[in-house]
Amino acid sequence: MRESASVAGALEQLRTAGERVTPARRAVLEVLDESRDHLDAETVAARVDAREPGVHRATVYRSLQSLVTLGVVAHTHVPGGPTIYHLEPSMHGTGEHGRSGQPGQHGHAHLQCTRCLRFFDMPASWLDPVREKALSAMGFEISPNHAALLGVCASCRETGDPQEGRTHAH
């Protein structure tokens, strides 16, 4: 199987940082690169196990954490659910999508429907006016790529009970 440019770039970033490229780290990166879904650690571990049966689940969890710390993998905290992981946008080399959260470089933010629980990506730059206002008015710097914003998707708004699937009350 040929290594994608995203995985190759991530592995090169590890080598440049003096980090080891282990079979577990490589498998985690490949699983994240091949998926367009938002994967939690349990799903990543199961998919790594399918491609590298000798890799222990705890090793996958440690690999995810170290790859996040090294800036190769991004994670997003999900209210009422497990943290989700994906390659940093800079690993994809997609124009405006640079390293998330860095000034002048945008990744994507996550939206989660509180009814169907699906995730949606949106450009983090859409939140720039809110980020700027929070910084100027309160001195608070928002990291839009670190947590999911909650709401109701178009499909659920068109169909279904307004109270159906609510994850919390106001």
C-alpha cells in the first residue's frame, strides 16, 4: 500500500522532531488519513487492530496522545461524547487550511447536531468575528478547533420534533 502525502508529511514531521516512527504511530496516521469520519479513540484502536493486529489498544491511545502533543493530530472535545481525532489540517496541504488555531492560518471547526448527533465541518475562519470580539472585549482567546459547537442540522430542523434528541435542557 502506497503512503499518502498526508501520512508522509506527518511522518517527516515526527522524524524532524527526533521522534520514532513506530508501526503503531504509522497505523494511527493511516487510519486517520483514510477516514473522512470523525473518529474517537476506540474506533481508531479497532481500525488499527484490523491493519496491525499486534498493536495493543493502550499503545494506540498513547500514540494518539503523543501525536496530538507533537501537533500532527488534532482532537476535539465533544459535549457528552468521546473526544474525536483527525490529522491536523496542515498535514493535508489544502491551501487556506494551515495549522489550526495559529494566527493567520485556519483549520476547521466542528458543529454537532444535538438531535442526530452527526458532525459537520466548517471553516474556522467563519468564527473570526467572534474570536476578534472576545479578544478585544474580554481579552479571551478562543480556540475554535478544540471543541464542537452545538446546534440542530438542516435535516433535523426540517423533520422531527423540536424536542427530540435533546442532549440537555436550558
